[in-house]
Amino acid sequence: MRAKNLPAVEEENPVYFRIGYYESLESKKQILSSEMSFLNIIKIARRYNSLRKEELEIRGKIYKAVKELDLALRKTKTSFPFLKIPETPKRVEIRKEITAPRKDFDESLEMELRSIQEKLKSIGSY
């Protein structure tokens, strides 16, 4: 029956608990390093956003310059007279002329061959 007279066991308060000095220093270091990491991430993200914005501005300028150049080329093309290009290139026509036999050239060769044959007959070697 003396159990009633025993001092009540103190219940731990769930909000507070005791940590050691070295544990508190280590947790403070980890919190500070986490804050540094977050600040570095924010700095990198801001730099990325500024570079991305700059890139988009440059792309816009390039796109505008290319459009202006295209427009200038179209205007230049319209100012030149229209030239009709023949269907068969001249090189093909020249090759046809070279490969085609020439009658007057062949006749002169034939005449030279006959004269040489006659000379050989007259000498008696042929």
C-alpha cells in the first residue's frame, strides 16, 4: 500500500529533449552547410535564368536578321531578269558533237589510206 505514497515518475516532455554539446555543434554545422548548398543552388538557378534569357534575346535577334536577309534576297532575285536555261547543258551537246563521226574528216583519212596503199603497191611490199 505504500505504492500510493511513492513519488510520481516524471514523464518526459515530448517537446524538449537534451542533446550533448558535440551533437549540437555537429547539427549546427550540418544546418549551415545545408543553407550554403541551398544558397548555391539558388545562385546557380538565377544565373541559369539570366543566361537563358540572354540566349533567347540573341536567338530572337538572329531570327530577325535572317528574316531580313531572306527578304533582301527575295527582293534582289526579283530585280534580276529571268533567264531561261536550256534543258540540255552545252557540255552534253559538245560531247555529242565529238562522238558523232565527221564525214569530211573520215573522207580525207580514207583518201590518205588509199594513197599510202597505192604507194606500197607500187613499191611491191604490200
